[in-house]
Amino acid sequence: MVQEVVLAVDIGGTKISAGLVGPDRKVRRHIVISTPANEPDIGDALQGLLTSVTDYTRPAAIGVASAGPVDPQHGTVSPINIPAWRNFPLVDLVSATVPELPVTLVGDAIAAAVGEHWVGAGRGATAMLGIVVSTGVGGGLVLDGAPYPGPSGNAGHLGHIVVDPAGPRCSCGATGCVETYASGPSMARWAREHGWSGPDARALAADAAGGNTVAQRAYDRGAEALARAITTAATLCDLDRVVIGGGVSGAGRVLFAPLQRHLDRLSTSDFAGRTTVYPAALGGHAGLLGAAHNALSAARTAPRPSDILLR
Ligand SMILES: [Zn+2]
């Protein structure tokens, strides 16, 4: 009988978190550390974290969520915001630290979507898009009630849907991607170019809430780009729900009020217009819970606990 407690790990550019998750969908022994700047410090820190979380309990499987791009087939990651890792064999490192367990790998935005669908604001949705608006814009899909990572493991990457071909140059090489309008740094940069002075998108949100018109326009512009991408995704996938998380979504009404206004204006088909948008409910736990969901599925389907699913 497999003991269905899994080790979940969520690796981002600024922090790495890990915890144990059981079928009750709660995170236990949750530990968060800052992501070191250099390899091998990142590897050492990750190994130390995994060892301390699994000190007393042997999990049945390990679920890893990582900033992308990820390559689940080969178990490697090349996170844009962790330059020290390029085609880094993350699954091998995890397997070497906590051996002889199935290890699954998923992109962090997909994990966040799966976590919200499993436990949070996406519960019960049949077709859901999860969006993370932060220093970038990521996304993940749940279709027919099941995670849809796609063949490469990167489906739903909403941040690089082009909403204006004549728009700003994006880090991906295209122009006018959602991310160039709606990410925190993009909104703050646009506001500064139009006379606002402040450190970041959090300050921008506070100023927008306080009535600063440039700050409000920056959020309105980001919200319109998100609305265009959401309308496109809803038309393509017949979505019944969109869940938006990430640091920028903490702006609350400053983001969600203009977003709903633009969605109402842009949704021209009845079926796409029925898509409802909710703020994420799980905060920093969404990625961990999504990674845990993957690992629990792997633990249930693994023929023997000693099988390594991804090497
Ligand atoms: Zn792009």
C-alpha cells in the first residue's frame, strides 16, 4: 500500500519552496528559501531543502514545479530568471537527493493552474485557464477537468500571445506580447515613461488606487492586453473559468475592474462571453499543490514505488 504523502517542490527565480502534501490537500513541513544567484549554490540549497523536508517522512513520489521553459520528457529546465541553469538536469538532481521515487516535472504556471483547479478558485471548472501575472505573464490550462501541459509541457503560455503586432519588443523576440503590457515591470516602465515616479508595480497599484491617473492608465493598458488574450483563449478552448494569480493580481480592483470592463467589451460570442474570471485563492501554495497533484497521480499509477518515471 503506497503511503500517499508526496514531496512538492516549487522553484522560482527569487525563491524555492517545498513541503509534504497528502490527499487532504494541505501543505505540511513547508519551507521557503531564497534562490541563490549561482550554481552550484542553487543545487546545494535545493538538496539541503529536500533533505530537511523529508527528514522524518518518506514520500511516495516527488512533484517538481519549475520556472520555465521546462522539458519534462528529458527532466531538464532552462528558467529565464535562473541564468545559471540551462538545460539543467533538475530531475536527476532531485532523484540523486531523494532516490528511488517517481519524479514528475511541470512548468510553474501550469502547476499554479492545476493547484487552483485542485484546491482553489478553479475547483469544479471543466475548462480553466490559470494565469500568473508577476515579473512575467505565464499560464496553464485544465481541459475536460484534467491538466493539459501539452506534448512539450509548456501549453497555455499566455504571456506570449501577441495582442498588438505594432507593440513593444518582447524578450521572446516578437512584438506586442501580453507580457510587454501586463507584467509588473512593463506596467511600471510605461508609467515612468508617462511621468509617474515609483519603484515597482506594487507602488503603482497603490497610486492607482489613490487616484493617480497615469497609474490607472498603466493598469488599464495591462488589463486590456490580458482581456484580449483571455478572449482569444476562451474562443479557442471554450473556457468556463479563468483564475488570475501572481504578485500583480494582488492589486485587486485596480486590475480586475478594468479587466472585466474590457472583457465585456471584447467578448463577441455568447460562449466566450460566459467565461468568468476569479482572483487566485492559494497565494504562494498554488504551485506546490499543482506539483503535488502531479506527484500523487504518478504515485497512484506507478507499478512499483521504485520506478523513476522521468530520467
Ligand atoms: Zn513574447
